Amino acid sequence: MRQLNDRPVELCDKGRAGKVACRAAAARCGPIAEAADIYKHILIPTDGSELSMKAVTHGLSLAKAVGATATIIMATRMWSAMDMSEHARHGEKHPVEEYEERFARVATKVLAGCKTKADEAGVPVETQHIKDMDPDEAIVRTAADKGCDLILMASHARGPIGRMLLGSVALKVLTHTKIPVQIVR
């Protein structure tokens, strides 16, 4: 018996999830079985926030239920010249190197935690820190390069002013990818 969202899911006689749905649809498997046929490789981006870690947990549960592999990425933007000049003005001798080292440490810690979750769930996973790239671009490019068939990500659900000022990574991904996207909130 497989698990989906911490609930047991029966397997039909074809070994697919959704035995009850199969019977109800006269030998046609239910939505979870269809997902098993469709989703083989799920991309799960994270920024380490509580909400994005919820998406990681959900994505790993889905991957386990459908027998998919997962790739979990964390992207860090390239340093800003204005930010680095401000740090240099305050006495930092190597602001770019310190910025890159700080984000590399954070990404290593976050991705190690994700790898542990995947190992505990029994989901084959690859983790990757993508440096010097906007998260939306990293997500779309990685999904295409790795042949992912689903992007499962969090949305921080900012209001219209927040989206206008900060942009929305989820909205940009939805706009620029041809791969199905599932949003977790």
C-alpha cells in the first residue's frame, strides 16, 4: 500500500494507485494512477522558507506515491553591485566572496535537509545549488534541462503591491514554462 499525503492509497490489480476509482471508472485507473503514468521526474525548488519546505514535503509525498524521482534546487541571485558597494563602504574587504560563501553555506544546509527528507521517504533525489541566476529562470531552465514533467513549488501569496514591487517567482515560472506547475500554499 502506498502513501499520499500521509494517507494509505490502495493499488489496483494493475499495480496502480486508486483501486476504488478504477472500479468506479470501469477498469480505468483514477487520478493518482494517471499521475503515476504522467509524472516520472518532479522538480521541487526551495528557498529554505517554511512554506517552500512544505512544498518539498508535499513534492516528496507525491513523488513517492507515483514512483517518480525528484530534483530539488535552490537558486541564489547574482550579487548586486549596489549592495556590494554598500558592504565595502562598511569595511568588508571582500563583499562578493563573503556573499557567495554565505549563500553557499545556506544552500548546502537547506539542500542537505531536503536530501535527508527524501532518503527517509525512499524517494530518489538529486539536489543542486544554482548560483548567480534569478530563481524563476533557474527553475524553468533546470526543469527543461533535466526533462522534468512537473514543477511543484510554493507561492508566498503576496498581495498585488508585493507582486508589483517584488515580482512573483511562481507567476514568472507559470508564464515562462511549458511544463505543468503545481503550486503549494
